[in-house]
Amino acid sequence: MSLRALTTAAWVSVSVLVSHLAAYRLTYDDPHARAHALANSGHGWTAHLPALLLAAALGAIIGAVSTAVNARRTSGGHTRSRVRELLVLAIGGTLAYSTIEIGERLLHHNDINGVLHDLSGGGATTLIVGILFILATAPLLLLARRGIEALVATPLPAHHGARAIRRFVDATFVRELFVGLEPTRGPPLKRLG
């Protein structure tokens, strides 16, 4: 399996996991009703959702960085169609989400009649909401993936990279970036040259 395919699988995993979370939160406002719906549809694995989401997100980011580094090393590699990538994320996410939802119910109910009964009630709503969420977030995931790849693939002169690293590591810059506090200022520096 290629690095690009593994990276795409990681992005689809992020989409499916976030959609699971969003579909049940949007369908069931009440936490007790949500817990009951999750328990009755074979979603015991959702207790591990944060760890799974973190692993999938790290895999997606590392894959995007590796893909960009590999493309840079091989003189740019091949260009990819944004429409094709968007379709792969949307269709792959939809198929994965639907398969997982139906598989969870099939394992929980042990027969197709229980699955059909479950999907004729609130289960169909969560399935539809999850699919719509995947379709709505596919462009955002593609934008994030392309952004990471472009950021890594953009060559910087050595002095710009060193300056950017120094600025990021500088505690006042980090404090300003994450907290919004004004940085403390020292005396002006003398220009070199």
C-alpha cells in the first residue's frame, strides 16, 4: 500500500470518528438518551474514541508531512486532482461510516432483522446525520491535508527557517499566540549590516 493511500485512510478515519461523535451528539441532545442509543447499537468502543481520534489525527498529519517530504525529494512527484481527492474522502468516508454503523448493529443484534428494526427508528437518523457530516467536512479535511502538505513542501531559505524556529520557541511569542497577551518588549536591537 502506498504512502498516499495510507495517508488517505488516516484522513478517512478522522472523518469517520468525528462523524460518529457528531451524529450521536446532534441526534440525541439528552446524554442519557445518547448513552442508551449507543449501548443498544453496539458502540462500546466509543469509550476509546479520544485515543482513537488522536491516533488517526496523528497518522493523518504525519502522513501528510511524509507525503510532502517525499514529493519534494522526488522533484514534486505527480499532481493530484482536488476533485478526485475530495471524492475519495467523501465516498470513502461515507462507505466506511455506513459499513461500521451497520456492522456494529449486526454484531450487537446478531441478525439482520434487528439491524433493520434499529435502522427504521432513530438509527436511520444517526446514519443520515453522520453521512451528511462526512460530506460536509470532506472539503475541510482536504483543505487541512493540502495545507499541511503545502507548508512542508514550501522551501525556505536557511535564515528564514532559523528565524521562524527561534520566533516560535520564544516564550513571549508563544504566550502571545496562545493566550493573546501582549509580549514584553526589550530595548530595540541594533541592525546588523
